[in-house]
Amino acid sequence: MGTLSLCGRCGVFLFLSFCLTSFAPHCDGGNILVFPVDGSHWVNMKYLLEELHARGHSLTVIRSSNSWYIAEKSPLYTSITVPMDDSMDDFFDVYLEEHMRVLREEASLHSYFKLTKHFLTMISGAHSVWTDTLAEIFNDQNKVKMFTDTRYDLVLTDPAIAPGVVLAKYLKLPLVLNVRWITSGEGHFVLAPSPLSYIPVPGSGFTDKMDFIQRVKNILFYSIILFQEKFLVGPSYNALCDKYIEGGCDIISLLQEADIWLFRSDFVFEFPRPTMPNVVYIGGFQCKPAQHLPADLEEFVQSAGEHGVIIMTLGTLVKALPQEVTDEIASVFAELPQKVIWRHKGKRPSTLGNNTLIVDWMPQKDLLGHPQTKVFVAHGGTNGVQEAIYHGVPVLGIPLFFDQYDNLLRLQERGAGKILQLADVNGLNFREGLMELLRQDSYRQNMQRLSRLHRDQPMTPMDQAVFWVEYVMRHKGAAHLRTEAYKMPWYSYYSLDVLLVLLTAVTVLLYSTLAIFRFLCCGRKRKTKSKQH
């Protein structure tokens, strides 16, 4: 009886879902101007563009002339290519190499500050290059006329580097952010109340349960973000605003003016925190059910038998780990009964075993969704972590830089992953970490629980993302969902002016009361003295 009742409820739910999908308001094909960020950010943005294109929207993508991944010609979009200084390319590669070397060889407070300085210099340089490029666009009347004549419905941009935010303001267009990162730090910190007592700053490596010392450190990490915004990043955008935007502006207020934030996270993954009505959580929106593997890869996976498969990749930016680390990892893989698929670029490890397949590229999502896959060895990038959650595969993480440690920490806190620091990786602890994930079923059970929670939503994250993009086009913005707090001066935001007035009133009241008592007491004393005389 209970089973029939459950099936009946499921049938009703599916019918209602079909009706809602069929009769929900649709948006005629819109005209969307897209200003993405290259690299892994573009890989993420492209999934959304594919869906928008499939639903009949016209897309125009602004790309740099030296773009890594954004093709000039695509069936999805029309591109506008802008000339770009390529001086930052080598700087980025040098930074990554130096970062990995320091993590491995000379971890110290001095090396940390050195890396932080290099990182901030790199980020500041990237923002300067893009703001200079945007200034050239604004100075070219033909390009400005082209943008205005095309009559775009909205700007969709990634604000990790934010020329698209300024362009939307210049063109007076609604703005949708495909976001987790902004010009300095993480988006929540400029949008919603963010108490540092329980909200860890990105890069701190803390959870939402901090002791006193960690809370002190958390504030110090936040001060670095404020310094970066105030002195390294903000001035580039503020100068652009002062020159080209009527009335001036600053980049933080422009971000706060955005109509919708498509936030690439969710609270299955993220620690609970305050949020805002115009934030839509689309974590894992790129995830889809696994497709069939190519025949040769399927044959290799099936040959693992009951032992299963381990897959390993360290993302799109890292060409190779230090050679000694690579050799030790390969030697551990060679000893295992599992088969291994390893996306590896660089010198072939000398200790490679017959059970390990080295590839330049792998269908990561399809492998994660394969029932033979037992463990995912990864660097902790947002996309990979969300795909592992979606498919329920525990993660052995080797974080390298940026937000990767924080991402993996969230899995480790939930018992769904384990972290190995690059500086500590050797054959012994790498093997121990793998064995722990393979033998302790709790890791898989916890990750599969996260998968069930993630999938249990009334709409898929992709459908939510597309709905809200179309919502902004239908209504020419979403100002009613946006807080007006950003228009308030800081002292009003924190009610310091109110506090000052109340303190003044109390002080005046106390002083007046004291003065009256003194007057009455003095008058009484004078009368007493006059009677005595």
C-alpha cells in the first residue's frame, strides 16, 4: 500500500512538473552580450551558452586576440575579438611554476608572503590589461555605435575580471553575473552580510567552526582582500568609471547593482551563510548523466573487473607536477590491483605500471559516472568537485593553488574526501590515502549522500540558470530583488549615525539631569546657609 501511494505521488509530481514546464512563460529569442573570463571559467560559462543557444537566444562573445580557449568561430555565438597585450601569459606560467616549487621545497612565512605578492601583482596586472582594453573600446566610436545599434537585451559576464560589468553600466543594460569569484575574493562578501566569526574567508583554509586564533587569522585574510580591492584592483576600474560613466562609480557598487547572480555553488557544498533574493545557486549546473565511453576506453575500464578504476587529473592549467612527485605517484599506481586512467602532460613517469593509462584528455564526467570508478584523484577545482558530488565519487585531493584547498576542505569536513598537501606527497602517504578511500566505505556513502541531496531539487540548476536569464530579459531587469544597501554610506549601513545621535541624546539627558540635581542641591545649600546667618 505504501509503495503504491509513493508511486502515485511520484506520478502526480511528474505530471505537475510537466505542466509547469509546458506552461511556464517563455522568452522569445533574446540578444545577449557575453563577456567571459578565459581558462576554466570559460569551460564553465560555455555550458550555459550551449543551453541558451539551444533555446533560441542569439549570443555575442567578446574575446581577446590571444585567448586560450575561446574560439573566434563557433556555431554557438558570434565573436568580437579585441586586441590584447600578451605579456601576462608568461607571468602566469612563471607564477604557477614558482608556486608549486615553493609548496614543495621551501614552505615558510617568508615564502607565503612572497607568493601572495606575486599573486596580487599578477591579478592586478590582468585587471589593468582588461581595463586598458575596455578604454580603447570606449574611445572607438565605431565600436561603441556597433554595441548600441545591436540592441542587446542584457550582459552576461563573469566578474572575476570585470570589464563586462563596466560595459553593462556604460550601455545601460541589465546585468547577470555567472559568478563565484569577483574582482577581489568571493561574491557573497560584497553582496550579503558576512560575519567573519563563522564565515571563512577564501584562502584561509578554515571551516565555519573557528576557534579564537582562527577568527583572528580570518580577519587578517579578509584585510588582504580589502587591500587588494582598495589599492590594487579598484583604482583601475574607478578611473574607467570616472572617465566614461556619467556620475562616476566604483566596481563594488556596480557589482552590487547586478540584477541576478548565478552563483556556481550550493549549500550541499558550501557552509550555510546569509544570502540575498537575487542570488540563484546553480552549483553543478554543468553536470549531466554519464554517456557511453569510447569503445577502447570502455574495454580498458571493464578489464579492471571487481577492483574498479581510479581516475586522476589536475585540471587544465597544470602541465606537470614535479618529476619526483610524478614518479612516486606512478609507482604507487603500479602496485594497485585497480586500473588507473591518468590525465598527464609532461615527461612520462619512469615508474609507470601496465595498469596505468596515460591520456592527454579524458571524458571526466562520463568516467565519474561509470559504476567502475572508485576514487577521483584531483586538484580540487570547482568543476571537478561538483562533478564528483553529482556522481557520488569520493575524492583524494592534492590542492595546488587558488580556491582548491577550500573546495577540498568542504568535502573532507563532510567525510567525502581526503586532502594531501603537495609539500607532503610521497609514495607512502599517497598509497595510504588511496587505500583509506578504497577500503573505508564511509567515504563513498558520504559522497553518495551529498549526491542525493544535490539532485533533490524542484528544477535542475541549469533550468534555474536559464529561467533567471530569461526572467531578466522579460522584465528588463530585476531591481525589485536587489538590496539598496549599496547606495548607503558606510556609516549609515552600520547605523553609526543613529548610534551617535542616540548616544548624544542620552548624554544630553544625563547631563541635563545632573545639572538639575546640582542646581537643586546648590539652591538648598544656599537657603540653609542664609537661615544659619
